[in-house]
Amino acid sequence: MISRTTVDAVFDAARVEEVIGDFVQLKKSGSNFKGLSPFTEERSPSFMVSPVKQIWKDFSSGKGGNAVTFIMEHEHFTFPEAIKWLAKKYGIEIEETQQTDEQKQVQNEKESMFLVSKYAADWFHGQLKTDEGKAIGYSYFKERGFTDETIDYFQLGYNPDQWSAFTDAAIKAGYQLEFLNKTGVSIVKEDKKFDRFKGRVMFPIRSLSGRVLGFGGRILNNEKKAAKYLNSPQSEIYDKSNVLYGIYEAKQAIAKEDLCYLVEGYTDVIQLHQAGVKNVVSSSGTALTSQQIRLIQRLTKNITVLYDGDAAGMRAAIRGTDLILETGMNVRVCTFPDGEDPDSFAKSHTESEIVDFLTNNARDFISFKSNLLKEEAAGDPIKKADMIRDIVNSIAKIPDDISREIYVRESAAILDIGEDVLFSTLAQVRNSGLMEQKKKQVKEKAQAPMTKVEISPENLNVDRRGLLERSIIAILLLYGGKDEVFEDEYIQDGSGVEVEYETVKGEQRVYEKIYMDLHSDEIKFANPDFQAIYTKIIDVLLLEQKLDVQLILSAFEGQYASVIADITMSDDKYSLHDWERNQIFPKHKDQSVSEYTSQVLLHFRQFLIYDLVENINRIIAKNSPEIDNQEALRQVMDYNLLRTKIDLKNRTVIPSDGLSRFLFS
């Protein structure tokens, strides 16, 4: 178990904008940052980070919390795993208390697979220091021109050319054969077990946060039946369509340069990185997928595809890029001189020479494709017609109207064809695409099972008490430690008819006002989450005399982080949409904290009294002999009188169906 001291140190050190900035490109938006959600597919930002409050909120998925909960959500970590990850990031030494046998057994399957993968990466890397590893694996990497620093940085390794060298070592170290098989580093067939990557140099493939997900292995002998490169099989932790080689090592450089270079192979990434061009990733020899593109899109909107200068490289450069265009990213293509590839070019040039070449030779994808296909179709009208349709199909993928028009005009000039022809063809392609999409939607709707929706009065009612309780929590979280001047009016009505008020003004902490009002009436929250959060907030404020949202979040170990983030950042949703620019001015509660607090508390009382009266009326309607109806009627009259006094005190009578309008006005 991780000690509380370590947990507190992590919460103190972790800055939410720094942690999330490793995974999402954040842009300044007032006092906050915004970016694209890492949890959903979207093109306009709905993900908000507040450095002041040290929390984040994803309005598209509903998730939210602090730095710890982000790592838990994004990496599917447990709370202790997230704390350990952040402790490593911020150089905090982890203190652990003794674990019980039960706690040791609670290692879930996924975590066991991650542990196996980490052990494998360390073991393969260590083999480079053995006699066989030095002679074969290490010498191969040195021949490729990799320095010792680069070999260590990418944790390159070697799996000995023996049937079960790694598998035997892992079992001896205490790792279960079940998880060696599930991660794919070992193969189990009946009573036989052997290494998947026997006799190969190893390239660990990491997640955005640096965890080892799988491996790529390159064979070094000339065995014809064996594949040159072999990747880990699909597993619970490794999905080749969801990962990019080098993304962990490149993420900061990509965000800083606002540009990502995409190459084909592992060595292309490593060689460019060693040369100083660090914002580079690889699709690991597989066809580019939409999931891989979204990984890049979190960090930048600009991508340049780098490929060999031969004919095969040229054709490879135009495959899969339609997917990039669909996302609205800015795509450029750069091919190297014939006979060169990113690996060889980086090996023979300095960083400045590489950067200059990439800058000067990168062309936008549409003009690159137009020129390439024009050369291939020269003198062949049929090929030229097919080529034009191919280019128009690519342009049709671009979501932005202005960009589409610009590319049509450029392509028309390159291909020597009228713009009106291209525009007409583009319209046909887009209309055809829309029709196909509609047919698909209709088909899916027709195939969807019919569900019966029960409509009852309860479903139609607003949870008024929940809205009020949420409002009280929001006030405490946002303004609980503030000093405000409150106006309290004490009712003096000796006759019961004439009502007089004695107004007393005084400065008071907001949390004190709420606590005293609720405590004096012995009011508790119906929502158990709100009650737990309320109790913790009051405890913190009573002890610290100030509110630190991080103390609240750390006390719950992430349990209520999403609820707290949702409440405290609800106002920030307006800034995402820039409503004020459109002459829509949402009410900001901090314009009058004391007035707002008093109104919410009064309306909470009004609701509770209304609810009590309704309950008593239902009891009276049953006409049970066990109930004294006269006494019940007297209680109703007393409660109605109290409600009238509160209405007068508030100077506002809000009917029950108007409560939600009041809360969100």
C-alpha cells in the first residue's frame, strides 16, 4: 500500500495542465486551457482544464477530475498505479506500507500483462550485454549507426536464438505462463512453450504514457520462411491499430513544434530522433488507421508524411491519407531523393540539413497527388479521367468548405482542366456519399430492436431537491472560504397577522452561513454523494479555514472527482462556445455570492416544507384509522404558515414547477 505521505506529495506536486499536456494539445482560453477530448471523437474542443482549480472537465464524455483521475481514466490505471506514475514523473520517492496476502492477490489480469511486458523489455535490453547479445544484437544496432545513448533511450534489445531462453527466465523470475502467453512474448502449445521472438532484435512499443504494450522484432538471419518483422499479437493491452511507434518519445516535441512527421519503420523513427528531429512517429509497417490519426490529432493538427523516393514509396505516400484528410488535419507529403529513405537520409545529414530539406520539399497532399498522377496518366485519356476522379474523391473527404474550394482550383490548374468540371464532379461525389450515409442510417434504424419507453409522472418531473443540493455543493466548492456580507431578517410576529422584520447585516464566511442554516434545521442531503462531499468540505473548512479542492479530491481518492469537476466547471462550459460574442450573457453566480447563497438556502427550505406538506396530505388521503387526521391537518397549517413567512422573507414565491427555471436563470 502507498503511504498517505506519498499520496499527499503527489497531489501537491502534480499540475493538471502539465500532466494532461503530455497527452492533449492544450490552448489558452482565458484563465483556462481547452483542447480536443481524448475520450471521444470530436473536431471542436469540449475538453477544459482549469489551472486555478487544478481540475479538468470533458463536456463531451461527462468525465472530469484532477491530475490523478485523468491518468486513471486515460490509462485505465487503479488509484495506486496512477499515484506511482505521477510520482515517477515528478521524482517523488514512493513509500509503501506492508501489503496483505489478499491485497497481493488483487492484481488484475491487465496489470499482470503490463508487468510481464515491462519485465520482457528490461530482459531483452539486458541481453545486449551478454556474449551472444553483443555479437549479434548490439553489433546490428551499431551497424545501423545507433549510439549507446539511443539504444538505452528506446530500450532496444535482443531475444537469444534459443527456443525458450526468455520464457524460462520469466517463469524462474515468478511470472505466470498464462500471462506470458496472453501478451504474446511466449507461445504455448499443449505441453510445449517457446519464445515468439527467438533470434530477433527487439523494439518495445509504448503507450502515450510510456507503458510497454508490445514488441516489434526483426530477424537477423536469412531464413526464407520467417517474416522479416514480427509484431506482438492482438491482446488486452496491445492493439496495433491504436498505437504508434515512438509516440511516447515524440509527444512533447510534436506539441512544441505543432507538427508530426509520420514514417514507415522503427529505424526511421530512431535515426531521425538521434539526428535531432524528435517529432516523428511510425505506423509500424501497418496501414494507417483512424485511431492512430486521432492520437496525433490530440497533439497537433499538422502532419507531414515521409516516404522513400522510389515508385513504391510514392504510391505508399498516397495510401491512407484520405483518412487524415477526413479529420480536417493539414496534410503534407515529403519524399526523399531516389535511393534514399528517412533512415539513410538522417544518417548522412545534420539536423539543420534535415529540417531544411523537410521544410523546403514538403508539399500539400492534394498538389502532390495531382502532380504524381498527372505523370502516370500522361498521354492516356482513360487514365487521366480515372486520375481526376481519384483526386476529387480525396478532396471530397476534406470537411472544410473553403479548403475544398482552394484545392479544386489548384488541382484544376495542375491538371489543365476546367474548374467547373471539377466542382461538378465534387458535388456528385459528395451527394453520393451523403446518400450512402443516409441509406446506412435508415438500415441501422430499421434493424435496431424496438424498445418500449415507460412514461410516468416521475420521469417527467425535475429532480428539484437534487438541483438545490447540487447548487449548495457548487457554492461551497467555488466560494466556501470567501468572506461575504449577509443580510439576515429575523421575523417578529407576536399577533401572527402583522409581520415585522429586524434586519441584521454581518460579515460571515460562506460555508459558515450554509453550515449554520442547515445545521439549525437538522437538514441532510438526500443524495448520498452530495452528503459525503458536503461533510468532507465542511471538515476541511473547519480545520483549514480555507478551501482547497485538491484536499477534497485526495480525501476521496478519486471516488467523487468527476462529480466535483462537473459541478465546479459547469460555468466554464460557456467559454467553450464563446456565447458572449453572440450576445448571449449567461449569469455568473460570483456577481452576488451572498444574495445567491441566501436565495438557494431559502428555496431549499421552501422545497422541503412543500415536500413535507405533500407527504402529510397523502397520509390524510389514505384515511387510515391509525392516523389522527386532526393533528395532521394542524401540522399542514403550521407548515403552510412557515412557508408563507419564508416567502415573505424572500420576497419571492416560487411555485414548485418554476424551481428549475430559477436555478438556471
